[in-house]
Amino acid sequence: MSLTVLGVRNMEIDGKTAIITGAGSGIGRATADELSKQNATAIALVDLSSEVFNVAESIQKTNPGVHLKVFQGDTTDSEFRQSVFSSMFSEFGPVNICIPAAGITRDALSVKLNKEKSKARIYPVENFRQVVEVNLIAPIYWALELVAQHAEQRSKANNSKWIPEEGTQGVVVFIGSVSSQGNKGQLSYAATKGGLEAAAATLMKESIYHGVRCAVLHPGFTDTPMVRALGEEYINSQVLPATQIGRLIRPEEIADAISFLIRNSAVSGQLWADAGWHPMPT
């Protein structure tokens, strides 16, 4: 039974349909596992890597009751995105939960000076565009697909503006980052995560008309392939000393926070799961 707060019913994950991008590893994989444990009816596992098939097999063994559908493809491809939503809708109805977790980094200093030649190299614009496409534009448009599905279904049912007594129809949780506050060497990455904050702040004002909540989770440094690629020396010297817990955050801890955002109707904003991380002075 759903909890009730001032007449507004919280969303339960049990019986719901979800789409998760970046489900082949890290936060996306952990979130897929968490939603399956909470009895989601169906989950679309989306990733560019074929590893997503192994993830599906692993989750299915421990949670045989959940329907898992694997979609391998590029999240920046609009036709691919539309086909995922169309496939899930035709089999399970409107998608209730969207977690666009796929992301990349192309870290480098904004301007790197070669002191011997007195020549400065500017961060490659091609890298910036790629990070923006994957980390900012793609997540927004995956979210918009969910909102559009619910808008169309409400229109067909002659329902206009959503009212709280109906209960939440859908939830989008964007994956931000502590780097949205600025982090050396992450010009493009930080810009996209800051951009998600602004996009979510706008979308949450619009999408609730159709019964869809929107939130952003800002993880700190999490034990994912992306963070591990920074190297043990950097993690030990620059990351861990700046956290309260002295270790990387586990993906399962972030998945638990995402689950909280989905279920708690009072939270349509930003949640920080940063382990007390603050940039160290340089």
C-alpha cells in the first residue's frame, strides 16, 4: 500500500516499468538491481556495451520475477531512443520511471600551457561537444520521451491537469555530480552536470502538469569504471582525503538514494549523496 502524505500518494516501485540507460555498469547497473529487488514489473536495460547482456543475466538469476529487456545502442541516437520507449510501451504500457544514467568524461585542463614553447593548448571543442551530447542532451530527451508518453495517455483519457489525489504517474531521476560545483580538469563534464540541474529545475515545473516528477541526484566519487579510470594514485591523494567516509561511495548506496527519490513524492529537486566530498585546495 502506498504511503499518504497530505492526500498525495507516494509512488511505489512495485509493479512499475522502468528504463535505465548506462545499465551495463556502475550506477546504472546497481539501480537496475535495486529496482528489480523492489519488484518492478519490467526494466529496460540500455547500454552501448554488450556487457549489459551479462548484467541482465545476473539480475534475472537473483530476481526471476522481473521482466528484463536489453537494448544495446547509442543513447544519443533519437531513433534508438524512440524505439526503446515504443517497445516498452507496446508490451507494458506507459513507462513510469526513467533513470538516464549513461555518461562519459573527457577530462583535461581547459588551457594547458607548454612552458618550453610558451604555447597554450585549448580544450578540444570536439571533446566538449561529445560530452554535451552524451551527458546533457541525451538524458534530457530520454526524460522528455517519458513525459510525452504520459501527456498523450492523459489526453486520450480526456484528463487535463494532473491533481495530487491521482498519485504520481511517472518519475525522472537525472544523475548529476558533485563536479557540477566545479572541479579542476572537468570543464566539459562539470558544465553538463550543471546543465542538468537547470534542465531538471525547468522540467519539474512543466512535467508535473502531466503527473511526472523530476529530480537530480548528485553522487560523490563512486566506485565505478569511470572513477577507477582516474587511477589509484589520484584517488588516494586527491579524492579519499576530501571525503568524510575515507572511501569511494558504493554504487549500491547511490542506487538506494535513487530509490528514495522515486518513492518520496516530497522530493522533486536535488539530493546530494557526496560522502561529504569537498574539493581540496590546489
